[in-house]
Amino acid sequence: MRGITSWGTCLPHWRLDRTAIAPVAGGGGGRGTRAVAGFDQDAVCLAVEAARIALASGTSTPQPRQPDALLFATTAPPLADHTNATVVHAACGLAPDLTAVDLGSSVRSAVGGLVVALRGSGATLVAAGDVRGGRAGSAEEAGGGDAGAAIVVADDDPSSPVVAEVLATASATAEVLDRWRVPGEPHSRTWDERFTEVALRPLVLDAWERALATAGVTPDAVDLLVVDAPTARAGAALARATGATRVADDLAATVGVSGAAHAMLSLANALEDLGAGDDPAGRVVALVHAGDGADVVVLRTTAALPGHVAALGAGRTVVGQVAAGAPVAYGRYLSWRGVLDVEPPRRPEPQRVSSPAAWRAAPWKYAFVGSRDPDTGRVHLPPSRVSADGLRTDTMEPAPLASATGTVATFTVDRVAYSPSPPIIFAVVDFDGGGRFPVELCDLAPDEVAIGTRVELTFRRLHAADGVPNYFWKARPVRGATAPDASVPDGEDA
């Protein structure tokens, strides 16, 4: 039996209320909210977070599962002429003997990778992340959303059981130029959405009928249909055309359409919905993707599904992440996207990261691997070759801490240091199990941090210089953690 063994999703912390757009841009907007990546998040950061969840939650062993291949998809790659999947590979601490490749820069790329993985062999991690935008006041700006999603596809294994068995896949391909972006331009261009619906409908129905025939099911036997289309209107029309009666939430009202990541994000949301319900085993789930053709995947859930949903925890489900979002002002959103050019603090901008230095320190920089003295148990951050007492050299053991949580020992709010979105909140964090390290905090306002705040690590983009993104780890609050002791004095404001 082959199918999906685990998944992970990442919705950024911030939400833009669409009603805030029209008063500033003079038009556009609408109802609902869209997910907004922070200034320090790009497609790779979103994919890393989703992939780490997928790898950790899909196995009963203490160590994350090591896939045989990694496929990364996005429409917004941080770099060209460089494999962005290698950053995901490094940040997830994956073995060096697996294949890690990019799938291209179209909204169909992630679904294509999922179909290839389901038809193939071995364990494949399909990861996607996207940051979607558009001109101020445009439908693309309001309707887009930023998200990451990852799915592990493998054969059934006692330590990593299949939670959704693949019954059939089918594809239909045609040249339909309904959306495009010229290389180097920041925003996509689109044709009329009525044309999109008319052009894609026969392709979707062709792939749909072939997939159902192979799976041996009828439209009324599909328990939940997931539709990923360029627009909510096209998705609703295509869903009606399939004849399926129960259609999953397309997340357009709360997240927005998240490009290459959206199909897997919506599928994960559907599986979480079924896994939390009564008698979830044996349910038929169909994924329909419309874009540059059509792809259909038909799955049947197994008895292992509820266990996986429970292992994720409420805070890591799509619904949980939607509920945990915080508002961001439209002006700040525009500055994060580079549309509104605000003056930064008057301090020198950072220099480009050194490639040799990053290569030498890859386990630390990308996977947050410190060192542990086997004689004393002391954890060194950053890793050290020499013991604290100076008596031992090169005897340290690796100490992976990317999944560790910690407590803020002290902090400062710096309004002077350079940042695209000041102020910067720095904190000294004591990690559970050992290790102390000064780290930048994110996804919170200055008045939300206090000594004793519980935090977890998250992979972020510190800055970019000469077009080179500099990735490292920041810390964010563990939402829902015990409140800090108010009697402890707060940190000082720089």
C-alpha cells in the first residue's frame, strides 16, 4: 500500500483584513482575511517549517523520518541558478545521500511533484512554499495568501503507516495562458477569470472521469472533494461540474490562494477535518487541481489517520493556525513587500553572507546543531571544539536543538539597529535540556514579551544583501504556553 504517511503546514502569524485595502489603495479588498508572511519569511522559510512538522509527525520513532528524495516547489524562488531545495534539505537536517531538487516556478509544480511521488517508489518529501502578492488594490493582492505545506509519500511501514492510500491519479495538460509573470517582474498578470473557467473545465472533467474510473468510485462516493483553482469563483464552478456533493473549504476567505502550496495545504486541511471526525477510516478524498491543465488524486483514508491528526496537536492543524493569526496593518504589509519604501533606522545595512563561512558552519547555521560535552553534559551554542574547562578538544557530540523550546532569561527592545521592520527584540534564551543563546524574537509585539516567556525556534531570513538571503533561526512565543511571572522585572528598552 502506497500513499501519504504524514503532512505539515505553515501559516504565517500575520493576517491582513481585506477591508483595510480600499481606503488606502482606492479600490480592491473585499471580505475576510489573507495570510501574510513576515518581512523575514520567504517561500523557503515557509516550506522548511511545514517540512519539519511533516517529518517529525509521521513516525513513531524519536527521530524524524529520512526520505529518499526532496522535491521543492514555489512560484517565488529566492534564488535562480541555485537549488533552493538544498536550503530546505539543510534546515531539516536531512542525510546527504538523498536527491533534493526544485520543481520549477508554476502553481502546478507542487501537485506535479505529489503525483510523481504517488506513482513512484521510496519515501519522497514534497514541500512547497509561496509568498503571493500583487499591485496595491488588485484582486491578486487581496485574493492571494502566503503559506507552506509538505507531504511525505511512502509505502506502508509499521513505524510510519499510510494515513491516506492512493487509489488513482490522472492528469490532463494543455497550454492555457491564463496567468503568467515575466522573469524579473514582481507581480503576475492574469486573463479574465471567465476564460480560465471555460478553458480549464474540459481538462478537469477529463482527468476527473479517468481518475474515478481507475479508482472504481462514482462522484457520489467521494466523501470530500478538494479543489485548487486560480480563483475562488473558478474553483466553485469546477466543483459543481464534478458532481461531488461535499466540497472542502477552499480557505479563500481566511488564508487566500497560496500558489504552489495551496493544493497540499487544502488537502491537509481536508484530511485533518476527516481525521477529527467519527469513523474516519475508509473515506474517499479527491484532490482536483486546475492550472496549466488538470491533476486529480483520489485517496482513501486508513485507520491510522486519527492518530496522525492527534499527534499534530490542535495548534499545528490548519484550523488552529488560522485561529492563532494576528492582524497586520496594511501600511506595514506594503512596506514588507517593498511597495511602500519607508526609511529604515540610520545604521549601516548588513553585508552579504560569506559562502565559505556558511558552508563551514552549515549544521549550525541551517539546522541549529550545537555541541554537547559528553563528560559534563554541557551544551555549547554555537558549537565549540573545546570544552568549557579547556581540558578536551574535538571530543564534542552534536546537539540538534532546532526542535527545542526554551525560556526568555532577559531581553531588550532595540529601536536603533538596522531592520526592515523595527524594532528588533533580542532575548537571551535558556533552552530546555541545556544551552543558552541570544536570539532575535519574531511574530510578536514588544509588549508581548516578558522574562519567562516560553519560545520555540523558527527558520527565518535575517536579511538579504547583493541578492543573497541570509538564513538563520529566530525564536517565537509558544502560543498557549503558561504566562510568565509578572513579578519578574521586564527587560530594558534600548
